[in-house]
Amino acid sequence: MPVAVREQIASRSRIVVVKVGTRVLTRPDGLLDKQRIASLSRQIDQILATGRQIVLVSSGAVAAGMGRLGLTARPRELADLQAVAAIGQSSLVESYERALREHSRHAAQVLLVADDLHDRRRYLNIRNTLRAILSHEAVPIVNENDTVSVEELRTSFGDNDHLAAQVATLLPAELLVLLSDVEGLYDRPPTDPGVQLIPHVDGIDERVEALAHDRLGGLSKGGMASKIAAARMVTEAGGSCVIASGRQDDVLSRIFNGENVGTLFTTRGDAMPAWKRWLGWSADCRGTVVVDAGAREAIVERGSSLLAAGICGVEGSFAAGDLVRLATIDPNSATQHEPFARGLVNYTAEEVRRIAGLKAEQIRDVLGTSPYEEVIHRDNLSVIRRDSIGSPGADSPSNASA
């Protein structure tokens, strides 16, 4: 890929979210790597001096707590894990504050749970707070509030790759940088002979997703699969993403100099409106509406509303005005594909079941009323996956820039 493309992306990126993984920030003994934090802070200061704004999503709280407590293994019990995270969080932010203060800058701790972004009012409050912190030329250090996050209660983001992508779509940021201990996305398992780094992916589909070769273990929660999912979210919303090794010297400086570092995932198109970003990735869904291939094509390719004629089925229970997922069924296997869109539905689940497959003029005959022609209006629809799953597409790895 021409360096000019990277230079162009770097130059137009005024708000940047940088996620730093656990393996980047910790030494083999589990303690925080203070030299790495100092190096990152120096690079952040240099980038801020150009007029850009940076939000840092940082892992490392559990590792820092383990180091502070002298533990050699990650706790297994949830309460113990949350306690260690709480102890380590203060140490983590303290380390960033000390390093940034060397450059006359400050760190601002921001702890989130998934429910904070599900609610529209809290979502907007968080965005306003982050923007206010940035206006004071401070660096928000964002992390999940591990002391209260419980996946079973849907308050957990799952991992910091997903959290970073959520923050990037919230602001919005033109660029998301995911720093871990891998150089980027490879064209085959990293241990295979002749393996090559893919420098540029211009669209994510299931073939790109299949290139994720995770090696989970130790302190880290994420992996390449979660990074590709984060890149998909950001590029669908109108931004770009770089996956690179945080262990490279001056990796952030090199990225913003337009150098060929890591794997760049370029945007799908123009930035998505703020309302649709919230619908697409932050608001809480209540059910699923299954549609046929024609309805999917009309929504994805032509920006159409969802009509009853294109609906095949309904899953779950929801009220009018609730957010639902849209998905299609693979005709060969009868399995449901990943959702491709989300939107606010104009009818209840039971009403949608009754009018599924009908033309708009038939709705009144079945329901006795027809307040809306559309089951979901296009203004309340957000497309989150554009590739045609299960069929070859132009965005396959074979067409990614090498």
C-alpha cells in the first residue's frame, strides 16, 4: 500500500483512540513496565503537540494489582479478580499521571461499564465528559470498571478491544490504534513458514475474520479475533484502524509519520451520523427480525427501510420502539448469519409475526390499523455489516493490498 495513504489518514485524524494491551504494559514478572508507560507518554505528548487529541484505553489493572499484591497467578474467583483490579487501577493511573506530568500533561481516569453506553442519556454524558477532558489537553485513561462489571448481567464489554472501538464510535475518532504484542494481521498462522504480514485490508469479511489465529493465555483477555471485530466496528462507522505491536520503539510516532507499521484497516465510507452509531453498536437490543436476501440487499445497498414483505421470522419479545437486530438465514444450512443491521421497530414482536411477508396495504386488514408502512424506517436503521456472508466478495484477503 502506498505510504501516501497512511500519511493521508494520519494527517486527517484529529481525534485518536489508542488501546494498549496487557502484554504491552507488563513485564514477565507481572509488574507494570514503567519504562513502556514512560515511552508511550512521551509519544502521546509529541502527538498532542500537533493539535491532535488522544484517548487512551489501557489494560493492565489486574496485572498491576497482581504485582502490587505479590501474586503469581490470575485469581479465579470473580470477587477476588475484581478486588485485584480495584487495587491495580490506582497504580496504573498513577503511573500514567507520573509519566505524563514529565511533559506538563495530566491523566484523567474514566471507568465505564457497558450499561453506561446502552442508555442514550448516559451515552451522551460520557461523550460530553470525554470531550471536556480533551479540551483541557489532558489524556483520558479509559478502562472497564472491573469492580462492578459482570458479563452475566450484560454490564461487561468483554475485552478492551471492544471497549476501545465503542469509545472510538462514541466520540467519534477518525483513527483507532490497537497496540498488543503482535505485529498485525498475518496471511496464515504466525508459526507457518513464509508467513507474511498483511499491511492493508480495505474491507473486512468472513475470510478476513478467518485469518485470526488466537493464542489466548496468561493475563490477556483479547486476541486477534476481538481486534478484527473492533476494526470492523470502526471502519463500518467511518473511521480507520491500525493493529500494531506496542513493543516496537516509537510505534505511535511512526504511525503518525505515515510509516508502514502494522496492519491498516481503512474505512468503508463517510462517517456515520452520531444517532446511527449509537443504534449500531451501543444501544441494547431486545430481539431479532429475520429478513430475506432481497430485503437485506435493499437495506445495505440502497439504504431502504425494512418493509413487512421482506420479513421471514421473529425471535424474542419486543415492544414498538425497541431496538432489534436484522439477520438473514443461510438457505443451504438454515443457520442464522451474524446480524447485518440494527434498528428501532415500529411494531411489537407479535404484530411483526402476524404481518411478516405481507405488502404494506395488507397490514390494516390483519392488524386493524396501519400507523406505519415501514416496520423499521431507514432513518432509524444502522448497517453494521456490509459484506455478503457465505459468498465471495470484493473485500476478501486475496484482494487486500499486500
